[in-house]
Amino acid sequence: MPEIPLLSTTDAQPTDETEPVDDAALLASDIELGYGEEVVVDCEHLVIPDGRVTALVGPNGSGKSTLLKGLSAELTPESGTVLLDGRDVHERSVSNLARELGLLDQENDAPGGLTVEDLVTHGRYPHRGFLDPLSEDDYAAIDRAIDLAGIDHLRETALAELSGGQKQLAFIAMALAQDTDVLLLDEPTTYLDLHHQLRVMEVIRTLNDERDVTVCVVLHDLQQATRFAEYLVALEDGSVYDWGPPEEVVTEQLLADVFNVDASVRHDPDGDPHIVPRHALE
Amino acid sequence: MSRRRRVHDALAPDLDATLASIIGASILLTVVAGLVQVRYGAYEMPLETAVRALLDRAVWTNPSVLATLILGERGAATLGLSADLGVLSNPTIIVWTSRLPRVLVAAFVGLNLAVSGAVFQAITRNELASPYILGVSSGAGVAVVFTLLFSLGAYLLPLAAVVGGTAAFLLVYAVAWRGGTTPVRLVLAGVVVGTIFNSLQTGLFYFIDSNGVMRTAVAWLAGSLTGVGWPEVRVVAVPTLLVVPAALVSARQLDVLLLGERAARSLGMRVEHMRFGLSALAIVAASAAVAVAGLVGFVGLVVPHVVRTFVGSDYRQLMAGCLFAGPALVVVADVFARLALPGTQVPVGVVTGLLGGPYFLLLLRRTDSFTEF
């Protein structure tokens, strides 16, 4: 595979990325994404490295969700391409794409009468033909997904009886049952209590560690992203501001430029950055 | 649990206790109402005679008699099975040529409307959707009144209804389409197209000057089973043979569609194709019912709703329930339509409204939320 330049940002931010990424699960080049006339994301080059957890961070309106829509072929770019495993996502059939790339939306809705197991079973949809009954593989995948999400005890519970956090875990299990190599998650921890935020992030880590799934997750909370992701992509106004391991990306400069926050960034002995926000900048 | 799941295949929904009792109760209701319908009427006969007529050996052991009854003389003749029905006793003739087919038509109409309503409720993600939500009723209504007004021939009425309904549906889809559709746009387009067609229909009514034609038109628009026989059974049975398996197979697609468009898409469903295909199925089912009974209201709205309150929103169970509960409602309603008022019959659509309406109100008062979806 030819060497892919890691990133070329339009901004003058120094980008001396160190870790070589020789394999891109998702590679977006020169994409412009928008709704109608308005261009929301304009990104020259974006790599979601294979087998890693990458977090997309940025302030509200920076184009995180839109970028995710572009990566999952939900939104057709005005120009540019998005390659999944070297093949354009828009050239793949919807079901082919769904077998390789999972996407979990920020807000999910399902009939309240559905049990957790029913919901997770829907994750097998792309793997089943029109008339196919569930196969042994399907059952195994469903069991694995429920197990991984840690909601075995809720299997028979109706969604209406679950808390917000439990519901989110159930939806994540559905996406896991899809058994894809790449998983995109749009703000999976927003609106959850701290316990469930951590549960969700731990599931993502386990998924990555044990099954080598590439994860790209939009996160609101920069500190959380720093803790759980191996790579950060910081977006500002629809373009990539910086890209790399958290300890390099998260700087006081970034917080000021992108998030409009005056903060101090301290590094603990392991090198992990800790953000202490001071006040909002004008 | 998963072991139990393992033994059934895609076409056989979990037959849990609730679903089984709904199906059982529906069958019981249908049979009892059917017997009442077969026994009572202008020609009086005791129940025993009616049952004997139903089980008449002269019919069941004689394929050519059975074929002549069901397929009509010409249909049977093409199979080389024609028989002279004069050999049958009077009760048998009455039961087999007039009362039984009416029960069958009622059952088929109920089934199709219930399935159609269930599908539309999922497609539009709206529990108040009915088979007529995408303009079918108003399109069919205009076509029917038009046909009657210009005396194009009564035998054309079923065809006119189907063509009108389908045309309205396609128009609704075209209006709602802007690089794709959404449930909300479909429903809005349905309301708008429906309003226009209803005005047209009312306008056409104004030009009807014969009382008889007016009566026929009203019966059609209200939904009536007066005078139906084996020809109507044949008309409605053929599409039903397609609708039933298609409905059962579609259940899983509907379940996934209910997760929302984006979720369905990310699970690999081609949402627009699927939605159009499922709408077409629902239109076929609704048209089959409209063609033989006119615009019977409320069934398609209330039956899926009732079944849902018992089995939940799992469409594999809901569909199976609708296949039995739909017939039960219409067969029972038709008993009232035909026998409640001595000497005259009311359109069955009026009765379904009168039976279904109060039930719906009761439901509305007893249920906390209608947001099952």
C-alpha cells in the first residue's frame, strides 16, 4: 500500500504526526459535504486508521455529524470521494455497506414494546436474505453483541422499561450484532449519566481490543475523547484543524482556537493530557 | 428462550399465549357470526337445517356441484365440471348461493383492510393511519361516482374503484417525492390530494339526478356487502392469495422500518424501494376490499390498533393477529348490517364505524399514551 500522507490541514497548525498509519479503514479525500447550497464540511484529507478508536471532536456546528453522514454514504458529497477499504462507499450497495460499516445515530427510536433481544436481532438485517430465518451465525452474533454490551440481564425487557443509558447500550448492541469491521457512532454518550457514559466507552474499547473493530466516534466531551480514543480529529468550521494522538492534539492553543475556551492542559506522568477549563473566550 | 426461537422459521411467528388467544377468539367470533348470518334472513330455517345445508353431502361429495357454485357456471364449464344445481334442496341453494359467499366476502374484506391498515401504520409511523390515508378512498370514490354518473356500467365499478384508488396513490407519491419521501410528506400529500378528490366527488354528486343511482353511490362510498355473491368472492380471493404471504414476509421489513429511516438505511435497507413496495402491497390489499365492498371505513384503522394493544408492536405477531381479527370484525359487523333492521339493510361501513368508534374512544380513555411507535 502506498504511503498515505497523514493529514494536510488548511490551517498553519504544525502537524508533525509521528505514528505512521499504513492502513486507512476510511479515507476521505477532498470532500465537500452540505445541504443544498450550503457547504458544511470541506475537508481535504481525512484518515480513519484501521483497527483504532478515533474520536471526532469539535464545538457545536463544526460539522462532526455531517462528516459522519458523509463517511457513511448517507450524504453524497458535492465533490471528492470516501473510500472504505479502498472502495468508494457510494459505489457499494446499501446492504453491502451495512455488512462492513455500522452507524449508530445520535438519537434512536424504536417501538417501546420491543424487547432488547428483538432490537438486537434487527442488527442481523443486512446478513439475512428476504426469506432467511435466523441462522446459527445470527444467533451467535446476537449473543455476542448482547454479551459485549453487558445487557444479558435485560434480554427480555421491553425498551419502554429501560433507562436512557440502558437503551443506548441496547442500540449499541444492535450495531454490534451487525458485525461490521468499522463502526461509526454519533455522540453515543450525550444525555447519559456518568456511569452509562463510562459503560458505553468501555464497550467501545473492548470491541476494539477484542475484535479489532475500527471505531470512529463523535464525542462532545474532549476530556472523554482524550481518555478513550487513540486518535483525535479536531474539526473547526467544517475542516480538520488537527489530527493525531490526544497528547499531541490537545493543547491550550487548540482549546483557544477551536473551542473558544481558555484552559490549561496538564500532562500526567503517563503523558495523558488533563484539561482544566478556566473561562470562555469571546 | 433463544432455543424456542430456533425452532420456528421466518414465516411462523411466535405463537405465544396472547396471540393464540386473539386468533382463537377471532375464529370463534367469525364462525358464530357466520352461522347467524347463514341461518337468519328472509328465508327462515332452524339452525340445524342451516348447518346441514352447509355440510350438505350433495355439495361436498360432488366436485362438479362445488365447482359450479364457486366458479360459476362458465368457470366450471371450462374445467369440464358443470352440474345442474336444481338437484340441491332449497336451504342448500340459499345458504350456498347467497348467504355463505357474503360471509366469505366479509371475511376477505376484513382481512385485506386490516393488513393494509397495519402496513400503512408502519410506513407512516402513525398509529392513526388507515388504508385510505394515501388517497385511495377519495380516488376510488371519484372514479365510482364518475362511473355511475355516466352510466358506464355497474360491472365496471370494481375496476373503476381500483384504478381510481391506485391513480390517487401514485399522485400522492409523486406530490410527496422530492429526491425521496418522508412519512410526514406522504401523509400531508395524502390529505391534500384527498381533499381535492373529495371536492370533485361532492361536485359530481350534484349532477346525479336519479334516486337509484344516488343510492348505489352512497352504498359504495359507505361500504356495503348487500347482494354480493361468488363473483365477488372470486374477485377478492385472488389478490388475497398474494396479500397474505406477502404480509407475513414483510413483517420483518416493517419492524426494521419502524426503527426510523436512518436506522433502517444503516442496517442496509433500501428504504425508498421498500417503502414503495410495501405501499403497493397495502394498496393491492385495500383495492381488493374496495372493489367488492366499497369504502368500508374504520376496519383498517381499528383492527391493527386493537391487536397491537394485546401483542405489542412486533409486526410478525401483529400481522398474524390482523389476519384473523380483521375478518372477525367485518363478519360480525355485517350481521348487524344485514339483520339488525327488519326489512332493510344498512351499509356494513356504517356498522363498522358504529362498532369501532366507541371501542376506539374507550381505548383512548384507558390508554395513557398512544406512542407505541
